[in-house]
Amino acid sequence: MALIEATGLTKQYNTNGVPVEALRNASLSIDAGEFIALMGPSGSGKSTLLSILGAMNPPTSGKLIVDTISVYDLTVEMRADFRHEYLGFVFQQLQLIPYLSAVENTMLPLAITRRSHKEQTDMAIWALERVGLADKAARLPDQLSGGEQGRVAIARAIVNEPPILLADEPTGSLDSRTGQEVMDLFKSLNEGGLTLIMVTHNPENAPFASRVVQIRDGCMIEGVGALR
Amino acid sequence: MRLSGISLNNLRRRKGKMVFLTLGLFIGVATVVTMFSITQAMKADTERKLDQYGANIVITPKSNDLALVYGDIAIPGVTYDVKELKQEDADAILTIKNKENIATVAPKLLGAADVEGKQVLLVGVNFPSEIRLKRWWDIQGREPEGPNDVLLGHLAAEKLRKSSGDSINIGETEYTVAGVLKEIGSQDDSLIYGDLRTVQRNLGKEGKLSLIEVSALCSTCPIEEIVSQITEKLPGAKVSALRQAVMAREQTIEQLGNFSLAVSVVVLLIGALIVLTTMMSSVNERTREIGIFRAIGFRKSHVMTIILFEALAVSSLGGLLGWIGGMLASSLIAPRLAQLTVGVQWDPLLGIAAIVLAIFVGMGSSVYPAVRASNLDPAEALRSI
């Protein structure tokens, strides 16, 4: 059975009283260990789909099942717990907390667990080691380069070992070389068994994915990406 | 890392906002502490002055016969020689449970006396107690010293054509007019005041009293309690609190309290408003950050905890500094402004109350911003995802 089963997802927004369909009847089945690239032009609905898959944006209609859990049948607070347990996020612009060091940013998802400070620190250092940044753990985000900030964002997303990682334009704010580094890291994490869903409009990122899903005008056009 | 760690880190980063919040609460709490301390000191000072100003308890013999009026108080037994209080009764007043609240006991014997062919009311008093009790007396001449010295009321002196230094015959005894009281506008103007023992002997009433006036300091107990204790000691006497004096004092203190409360409420409201607006702006600035918290699995309660812990930390600091500032202000500046003779007390309990008050105001004003922050839709907050 697929890890993620999205069926007939539709999202309609009201803009000044005018209904606008951002996503139309999207269905998607994702197996554990897949690396999905959601691609499409701006405003096509790919970010809307990602936020629905990220248990943050209830669809107007349709169903999302993750690991047998019907996500949008959960209460708001239970969905928060679900996100904590199942999902890691790498946001556009990376979104590190500026007043927390790299290690503190990394351990952010652990702050709401009962783990001891030492346990949290050990886990954060482990995650930073995985992204090759353990030596800069004490630095604040503004003391890191763009690529390093990207790696901290990835460390934060994987620190509590979620089965699924969602990334929204993770290379959008990076130069091509550091973007390449981040994509290599994603590939390596995916090879380690992590299911990855990434929104990107950069065609150079597509070859890293095991499958490319094209979205246009809220409609899904599924394709197959080449493995690199 | 704990949620409190996130709060403290945020406060460290946003030093300007933290200083502003702390300052808002500091000013509010310092004002309340200053007002409260000054009011307390003024209360104590006013009570002390009011208590010193005159008698607030009058003790008369228990009787229905009203033979004479002294001030507004009916005195039995003067004309009909019913029964008098005794000197021991005056001494017994100083043995009540709240004896430390008794400032002055002024026993008196009243009687009509023939003074050089004229009928005048003669009052035997203990001069030191009487002069302490009647601060408004302005004696022209000197204070009485010997047993045969008398003080004349303004009208009595006019009627008898006497002035200080003159001799005066009361009954068969010769007295010296030590001084004449300046016009008061009360019955005191018509009286002759003599030494209690001498008057007792002169009227043939050794050891007897017509009434006892008592000045009680009532800052630590209600006057009714002292009245009850004296009544218990003197079952044969009628003990009355002078409601007018008590009410005047209570009214003055109440007005002070109300003024202080009004100022405190206004300043605290301003403090609360500062906290509310600053926290709201902080929440607005941190929309994305809160979106991240919610996206990675923070519950609403976690977000609220972060915001409220910040408020708790800032409020505690503001409360502590406000207490210290308020006490310093009231200790150093206020006594000079208010010319208080009673000092401001550094009360640790007031410090705890100040911190609790600051926490109440700070956290109370942060509840709405915290709820708003916790209700942020993560998808909306992040928009980008």
C-alpha cells in the first residue's frame, strides 16, 4: 500500500467573493522512499498541493491518507501532532529562526518533546553531521552562507527522523552551486529511505527526482523523472 | 531546548522591545507602589495627627439623668450628684488589651462654683493630659504648674475681668490665673480649668470624676474594638466613640485611598495597553516564525506558552524593578513633597504583591496576542508553502 494516498483533492479560495480553484481533482499515490518533484509555473497550484500534503491546508474536497491516517479527519491539534511525527519541512527562503544558533534551530522540533537537553543536543548534532555542518553548530543563521543555512534547514527537517520530507523551492534562494549541494543532500537522504516531495520550478532539479508531477492551472499531469 | 528557551532567546534578540515592555510595566508598577506607599504613610500620618487632635472616646457615668451639657456630651451627676466615675476608672483604661493604642487619658470633674460672686462652671483637669489632648488651645500667659494655677476661658476671663497673673478666689481658696485661652468659639470659652485634685477637694469630691476623655490611636484597630474593651473594664460607665471625629478621619483616609486607587488604575491601564500593543506588534512581526512553529508540529498551546512565557519573564522583571523604583521614589522624594512625619516602610510583601500585579497585568494583556498567535493558520502564516 502507498505511504501517501491523495484522492480527488480540490482547493477553492474565495478572492473578493469570487471563487478561485487553486487545485482541481488532484489524485496522487506516493510510495515510501519515492522522491517526487512537483513542477509547474507560478500559480499552477503546486504549493497549494504541497500545503495540503503537509497537513496544513484542508482541501475543499478530497481525501488524504498517510500511513492509513485520514489526515483531514483529525482535529487541528491532532494534525499538529501528525506533522510533528510524520513530516519534515524545508521552507522556501529556508526560514531559520534568526535568534537561534544552528544547533538550536535544528533541535526546534524537539523542544516540544520530553527528551532531555542532552538527548536533544545529541540528536541535533547527529542531524548536523548528516548535512556536514556539525562544526558550525554554534553559529547564528546570519553567520552562515546560503548553502549552509539550507543545510541547517534540512537538518531541522530530519532531526526527529520523520518518514516524509516536504520541500518548497529549497534552492529558490540559493546560487546554482549551493543549490546543487542541497539537491545532492536530498538525493542522499532519499537513498537512505526518506520519502521526499519537493516543489520546484527549476528544471535542473527534476533529474534528482524519481518521479516528476507536472501541475498546470490546478490540474495534475503526472510524468516520470529521470534518475541521476 | 525548552519552549522557555525559545522565549528567552527571542527576548535577548529583541532587546529594544523587551526594554520597552519592561519600562511600561516598570512605570505602572512603580507608580502603584509609590502611590500605595505614600498613601499608607499618609494614612498612618493622618491617623496619628487626627488621633492627636482630640478625643475620640468619651466615658461618662451610666445614668439617664441629664443635668449638664459639656460640648455635645450630656454629663449626668453634676447637679444632682448622682454618681461619678473614680480615678481608678481612668487608671483602668490603661490596662485594656489595646493599651498601646491609648494616646491620652484626660479625666475631668465638672462642677458649678461661686467665683467672686458669680456662678461659673469649674473643670478639674490633669493639665499635661488636657494640653496634649487640646492642641488647639492657645494660652496667653503660661501653662499651669502648681496645684492652685488655673486657666480661664476667653469669655470667663472677660466676665470676671481677669488676665494672666491675677489672683482669683474660687469658693474660699485663692488661685492664680496662669493663662487665658484665646477665643475658641466653643464652651471652653466659658470655663475655668483647675488642677483636678484641687478641684476635687474644692468641690468635696475627692477621687471622683465626671467624665473621661480618651484619645485612641486607631491605625491598627477599629475604634469600636477599643470602646468594647473599655466597656468591659468599666461596666458602670457609658463609653461612646465620637462618631464625628471617627467619620472625619475615615473619610479623609478613604479619600486618600480612592485617589490613590484611581491614579493606580489609570497608570496600570496605560501599562496594560503598552504591553498589549507591544505584544500584538511582536506577534505580527513574528507571523512567519509562528507559522514555522505550527508547521513543524507545535500545538496552539505550545505557541501560547512561548508568548506567555515572554510576558511572564518581562512582567517579573518589570514588577521587581517597579517595586524597587517605587519604593525609592516614595522613600526619597515623596516624604519631602508630602511632608510626612511617618516614614515609608520597605515591605517585602509589597514587593511580592508588585511582582504578582505586574505578572497579572503583563500576562493578562498578553493573552489576546497569544491566542491570536496560536490561532494563526500555518499555511496562511507561511504563505510560501
